[in-house]
Amino acid sequence: MRPAPGAVVAPDERLPWGQTAAMGLQHVVAMFGATVLAPILMGFNPNLAILMSGIGTLIFFALTRGRVPSYLGSSFAFIGVVIAATGYAGQRPNANTAVTLGGIVGCGVAYVLIGLLVQAAGTGWIERFMPPVVTGAIVAVIGLNLAAVPVKNMAQGNFDAWMQALTFLSVAAVAVFARGMLQRLLILAGLVLATVFYALLTNGLGWGRPVDLSGVAAAAWFGLPVFTAPAFSAHVLLLIVPVAVILVAENLGHLKAVTAMTGRNLDPYIGRAFIGDGVATIVSGGVGGTGVTTYAENIGVMAATRIYSTAVFVVAAAIAVLLGFSPKFGAVIQAIPLPVMGGVSIVVFGLIAISGAKIWVDNRVDFSRNDNLVVAAITLIVGTGDFTLKFGDFALGGIGTATFGAVILWALLGRRG
């Protein structure tokens, strides 16, 4: 079905293929910065993450029967637990990814099981156990728990610290003063701007470690990414599997947003959407990629263009798969200076924390109620302070403790009505 010119394009409607291709490219641009940044912050292969984001989107399209317009990119919810599990300090690549891949696969399995339960029983039980005060606190903790990583581990001296500051100021300047699509790509644009400044000061003036582009010159244009098989550990599984709670909250929120924008009731597809996202996470983690999630960036593009056709995301996924088979693209990503990535990380982790607060604001969480106040307060400090509980040889770190703790605290303390 083709819409009238200028009309809202519904998920089951199709534009001419030329327009569909152009829109697909725009969605690739929108998801690109975050989908590449997340694996870099975890020490994963960005080429493989891009490839698996495309494959994951195709899986999601198939399992939702082409009814839910979404792009699946690298999930930031995994960053904290992956860093905790591997002790990663920003020096790429991460040599201990295999055991976290097992955790990502386990998280995907849990996510699929939740999707099957939703298919059978609906979403009411999720909203009872994870109201906005809980999901907001958990999301905020992910950003706050990560704060020390760029500040303590990604600047090796005073010059690097100043370059981090220059980087987050560059991102902030793009966010505030740019307009249109450039503003939407604030992370990517700020990163490029800061890298140029860094190269001028290091390669040009010799003030720090220069940018090395020899790997870019040597890399082939086309080739297979490096795949890694997962390894399984009970400790890491218990650390990473709770991320499924975050993925559920993200996906549910995105589906509700698209329902409001399109006027199409997507509730019958919520269970399928969870299953699709879960299967995509299993497949990605099974070969060495990051866990994936539906992307708010692409929902923003749909809101701006009023084009919700799911065919657009098939094109976007195909473009991502092609990028994933380019080692030269991966070499460019690996050449980004560590202090620049540290400055970008400060912004990204802060934005994650603030997005948790935004959940509270958007849902008008009433902090004059002591149950809301206490649940949020304890969750934030437990997660930020990396409060750890040990069960024999197993240790549950801050993010895991905060996630389980928020749900349990609400079950025990939350007033109904």
C-alpha cells in the first residue's frame, strides 16, 4: 500500500524504492554514533557490532511480521556489567570478552522468556513490578556506576585530561548551537571535532601521543570481521542477565511511543517485539557482538519525518551489514584517541543517568510519597557506590544489586493506588 504524497506513512505502507533507500540511509546515520560507540566503550569489535545490528534488525522485522518499525543497535545497558565483569579500562581491544558474551546470550534467553510470558499474559505484570520509579532508578544507576571509568582510566596525564574536557565541550557545543540533523548527531559530530583538535595539537605541535592512521591505510576495504565464541560463567551470567529488565523497559517505552505517533495499536506485538530483540541479542552475543536494543534515535527520525514504514528499516539493516564487512571502517574507529573517547564517555554516561531522571519527570513520579523516595534513594546509592553482596564465591556488583534491589524494594514497600 502506498500513501498519498505528504501523508503520514504507516508501518504497513510502502514508499517508492528510491525514497525508501534514502530514508534507510538516514536511519543508518541516526543510529551510527551510538551503535559504534557502545562496543568501543566495552572493547568490542565495532565492525561486528554494526554487522550484528543490521542482522538483528532483520531478525526483529521477521519475528514482528514487519509490523513494528524499529532499528536494533548496540545497547548501552550492557556497558557497566561488561566493564565490571572484565575489568576493562579503555585499552582496545578487550581481551576478556568471551565470558561476557555468554552473559549476553543468557540475557537474550531471559528476554525471550519474558516475551513468551507477555504473549501469554499481557504486559500488566511488568508495569506492576517495574513502575517508572524503579525503571528510572535502574537506568540512572547504569550511567552513574560508570562515571569513574573515563575519569580515572581513560586519561593518562594532564594533557589527556584537558583533551577529555575539550571533547565534552565540543559535544556540548554541537548539542546547544547546531541545528537539524547535525544536532541529532551531537555525539558523532563532537567526537569528529575533538579528534581534529587532538590531531592538530599532537601530530601538529607534538604535545601528546599522535593519532596513528597506519592501521587505516593497511586495512582492506572488504573482509570478514573477527568472530568470538562465548564462554559461560555462573558469576557473569548472574551479573549480566538482569540487564533484560532494562531492555524490557526500553522496548516497552519505545513501542508505546510509536503507538502514540502512528495511531496504530502495537500492543498485540509487544511480546513478539521482546522475542525479536531477545533472539537478536542471542545471535549477536553468540558470535562476539554486543547486546542490542530498539533505538530511540531512530524513533526520533520517524517522529520528524512521519514515515513509519518498516521497509525503511530493511534497507537500513542491509546498509549496516555492508559496513560490517569493511575492515577499513573498523580501523578508522580504532584510530580514535583514547582521551577523546574518554570525553565522549563522560557525556554519554551522564546522558544515560539523566535519561533515568527523565523517566521520572515524564511519568510524574511523586517523590512526596515515601515509597517512591526510599526506593529511588537506596537504588541510586547502592548502584553508584558499587555496593557488592557476596554469596559464597559469587559477588553481585553495584548494577546487579541495584537492579534486583529496586524490584524487590518496590515489591516490599510500594503502595498500590
